[in-house]
Amino acid sequence: MSSHDRGGGCLTAIAVVASILVFAGGAVLLYLIATNSSLLRPQSAPLEQEELSPKSFAEYSWEELSEISQLISSASSDEEGREVASVWGVGIGDTRTVSLTDGRQATATVVGIRADDLADGSGAAGITLMISPIALQPMNSTVTCHGGWEGSQLRSWLAGEGADLLPQDLLDQAKAVSKTTNNVGELDDASGVTQTSDVLWAFSLSEVCGPSTLFVDEYGNDIWWRTFYVDYSLYDDVLTAEGEQYEFFEMEGVTCKSDPKDTLMLSHDGVEVAWWYRSAFPSSEVYDTSSYFYQAMSTGYPCTIADPTTEAGVVVGLCI
């Protein structure tokens, strides 16, 4: 037998062995897939996340939604975060029923994806929810907007009795976020807008209606005999600085003067009610004193002002 023949036989043997190894490797891979082996799971991901399976927003438990929200939050960009939300069946405008502890029903709506910053500075919260009116409450016990949202009675109520109305399994997943607000009251400089850390909060005018031109549209820049000259755009700047409009309200076409789909017409116990924004009326140039907060009207009209001692719907924002 020639050396050439012997070399060919060796190559044939190697090829046979390689074929056997490939077949065996394929069989092992098929076995791992069939048995859902943990060897195929990313070792850095919690097991609970891997055990989830995509379903509709309303079918998840709050704990499962919190796990999904963490995946969204951990995404490398807002675009990737949206893709993660989509894979798990969570989208802007999704709704589900929330059973309150007083026996009433409210509705939770997804209004934002990666839209709020976590108060601990660790990044963006994955999912922002709006919960339709859970109660009727005044903004303050006296006719004042001094101290704005930060010093308001409603904020204190939401941190205590208001929170008690929400199911505990939802509260357990709620994350503190930074909310930007005019916490002064009378204010004509947007640099005076500050932040609070809140688990439950009322929406600002700009978060619902977008940038404000309310003052310039209504009062222009006329010279008044009492005030001489007022640059009313400064007050619009203060209102606009209280946060960007959530995607849900933008999709619904909501502005400070328009709600084409009646998105803001909300009810409590079956009755349409006005509901509070956390935004204080910033000007004392129009009225003798600045003692009002903004509301959405019971008709759904996006914007009016009201005496803070009057009762109105409490629409809750929270992040999970």
C-alpha cells in the first residue's frame, strides 16, 4: 500500500470522528432546548424573569410587571427599552382594572416607557402608570398655593391615607421618582422650579397637556395701568418646566386647549369629576393673590384653575 493510500485512510477516519462529534453535539443541544435547561439562560438574569412568558398587560401580576419594568429600565437606550416592552406585550395606552381597598374600581393606564427618573439616581423607571381618580380631596385646607405641590395637603394625603386605598401588591412594586414642580407658588422664573421625591404623585399641567402658552394666549404682553409691563411668557415657562408631556397624552392629541378623544374626562364612583394637577397658578399679576391650582375639568376640558380647598378627583401617577 502506498503512502498516499495510507494518508487517505487517515483522513477518512478523522472525517468519521468529526461527523460523530457534530452529531453528538447537535443531540446535546436539542436535549438542552427540549428540557429548557438553565445552561441556556443568561447567568446574570434572575430566574424569575426567565420563567415569565409574554401575555397581555392586564394578565400580569404586579410583581411580574415590576420584573418586566426592570428589564426595560436596564435597556441601553430608550429605543431598546421600547423594544423590550413590546416583546413583553406592554404598550402605551394599555389598561387594566385596579381594585381599591374601599371596594371601588379604578383604571391603570400605561402613559410612559422610561419617562421618569428614579429618585435614587440609578436610571429611568421602566413603566409609568396613571390610575384614574381614587378619591375626592382638596389640594389644601386653606386658600393658598404657597409651597406648591411640595407643601400641599394632597401630597401628604397621598403618602398616607391615599396610599392605603391602593392594593398592597401594587404599592410593593412602586418606585420613588423625581418630580419637577413649581414648589414656590407665585413664581416668574423657571429656574426656581425644583424636584421632589415621590412614590405617588399628581400629574403636572405640562405632563398632561404639553408646553404652555396659556398666559401669552390670554393676556398677551399688553401694558396694564396697575402692573405697567408684564412679560407673561415667563409664567408659561414656569408651567412648561414642570415636566415633558407623557407619550400617552401626546398620542391622544391632548393640549392645554384640546382633548379631542375625551381622554381627560374621568369619573369617580360613576360620576365625571374635575381632577387636580400638581401645578400651582404662578402669577399674582392677573389676580390680587395667587391662590389657585390647575385642574382638568369634569367635562374633560384640559385646563382651568380652582380654589385649592374644593374637592376634586385625585388621579395618581406612579412608576413600577
